[in-house]
Amino acid sequence: MNYHIKLNNQRWICYRNGLYFVLGTNGVYINGRAHVTQADISATNGIVHIIDHVLIPSRYLFSAILGKK
């Protein structure tokens, strides 16, 4: 993780590559919306985590990928 903050004994916030993860007693949330519903599912090319929301890149990140400003 690029940055992590321990809020208390039951909750962490981690930030990496434009995403922030909240790890708490009621599960893991990505960017405050997507909840990890199933974790650590084996696939042929790695591990998969199932989330309940579509993550859409920010306008800045999307522009950087396309090479536009």
C-alpha cells in the first residue's frame, strides 16, 4: 500500500493507485461505495475479489490513460 492510516483498533484506511480501501469489522469497502462480497477466489491468472459496485476511473485517470489532458 502507498499510504495507510490506522483509525482505531477496528478500522484502517489504505490508499493505492487512486483507490482507497476501508478495512473494518463489517468488511472491506473500496472508494466508500463498493463492498467486497467474496474474497480470495482462485482464477487461472491470479486471485479475484467480487465487489457489489462498478468502479469507474476518475476523469483525470481516464484522461491520463488515453493520453489526453
